[in-house]
Amino acid sequence: MDLEKPAGPPAAVPAGEGCLVVAIRVPARIVALVLVVPVRLVWDALTVAGRFLDDRLLRPLGRALLWAGRAVFVWPFVGLWRYVLAPCGKGLARLGRVLVVLPAVAFHRHVLVPLGRGAAWLYARVLTPVGRVLAAIGAGARAGAARLGRCLVVVPSAWLYRWVFAPVGRAAVRCVRGLVRLVATVVAGVGTGLYRVTRVLLVLPALTVWHGVLVPVGRVLAVVAREAGDALGHAWRVAGHLSQTVGRFFGRLLRWVFVEPVRWVYRNVLTPVGHVVRDAVLRPVGNAAREVGRAGRRALAAARASVRRARADVRRALLGEPAGPKEPQLTHHREPSGPRARTLGSSTTALTKD
């Protein structure tokens, strides 16, 4: 595959770079490295602190605020909408249907429809013939007025336009065209002179300054800016690697100074001590406490039973036996009562039984 082919040789340095580029590149990279490394270290430290605050403080606080906002603002309105406004709206809709819609439908069906039908009959049988007669009278009047207006207005106006206004307008247009040509000739001569003067006094010196001064200076400034940008990028990458190395060093130092001792103490000291305390102290104490609780519950149950018996004896001594139904006596039957059970020597069966 093309992706598995080894990469080609590194790109060669452009042949157009000279000593000026090299003289600018090395100091620029040194200065950029000196200036960028502290900034990158501070930036990485702030990034780590920001991530820690975001994970440990801001996100839990945001979740708590979101829950509080829902509890204070969303859920009351949801309950208000669900249990107050929606039932009220449904009741108002039903009330409006009963009080407005049904009367309006009945009014339309039993009042407006008959009136509309009567108006349609009146329009078709009365107003339409009258309108046709009036339209015929109006058409005749319009035709007479049109003929009278043509004779009195249109024909004189057309004659006046053809023999008076048109010749005068043509003469005025020819005069204006001649004047425009004269003005255009004068303006073209003045513009040509101004163009030549401006070219000699402004354009040619400006082109000389552009090609002789600004272009070389711009190229030098472009080289300086490009090298400064490359130096800043290189310094930023170097500072990133340095910041990563410093961060790993401090992480390992923190681990070996704080985490590993605490882990060793927890694993080799606190855990055995906790097991000993649990097996030698807490578990016997718990067993003893459970036994004491059981003994206390048994003593309390015995005391309650003694109190019940004493109270029953006192009631029996004062009031006698209750007159209620006698308690059934329990009899222990080892054999079923009633008919004698069938034995091996008995001939009584379900078929021979009388």
C-alpha cells in the first residue's frame, strides 16, 4: 500500500536563502525561545488548573445550579400548566363551545342562510334586470360623450402636436446636441492636459519610489516577518515539549513524595491495623452487643408475658370467668374417630359395606 511506503528524503533547503535569512533566523529563534518558554509554561499551568477546576468545581456546581433552576423555575410552571392552566383551558374551551360556537352555528343555520337565500333571489330576480337596463343606458351615454370629446379635444390636440410642438422640439434637440458636443470637446482637452501633468508630476515618481524603495524594503520586511513567525512557532513547539517534560517531572515528584508514601502507609500500616482492630475489637464488641440486645429483647418479652398473665389473673379473681363461648379443648387423636378403621383382617370395603 502507499501508506506503508517509507517516507522520501527530507525537503531540501530553498536555494534562494542567503546569509541575510540565516542572520535573521538564528537570533529570531533564540529571542523567541527565551520569550515564549515562560509564556508556554504559564499557559500549560493555567490549562491544567482550569481543567481541574472545571472537573472538580464548575461542573458539579453547574449541575447543582441546573437542578436548582429546574426545581425553582421549570417544575412549578410545568405543574401550573399541567394541573391548573390545561384543565382551565379545557373547561373554557367547552364553555366557549357551549356559549359561542353552538349559538353561532344555530344562528347561521336558521337565520343567515334563509336571509342569504332571500337576498340571492332578490339579486337574481330584481337587481340583475334593473342593472342591465342601467348598464345599457350608461353605455349609450359613454359612447356619445366619447364622440363629443374626440371632436372637441383629441383632434385639435393632435393637430397642435403635429404642426407646432414637434417642429419646435426637434429644433431644441439639435441645439442641445451641438452644445453637448462643444462641452465634451473642451472637457476632453482639459482632461488630457491634466492627465499628462499628473502622470509626469505624480505617477512616474510614485512608480520610481515603489520599484526602487518600497519593493526591496517590503521583501526584507517579509523575510523578517516570515522568519519571526517560524521562530515563534519553533519556540512554541520547543516550549511545549519542555512544559510537558517539566509537568511529568513534577507529577512523578508529587507521586513519589506524597502518593507512594501515603499508599505504602495505607497498605502496610493502616490496613493490617484496621484488620486487627476489626477482628480483635470491633467484631467481638459487635457480637457482645448483639447478644446483649437479644437477651434484652427476651427479658422484655418475658416481662410482657408475665404482666399479661398477672393482669389476666387479677381480672379473673375480681370478675370471674368470662361468660363467652368456651374455648375448644384440644384432643389428640392418634386414630381417626367415628367408624373403626379398616384393618387387614376386616372384610369391610367400599363394595361390601352396607
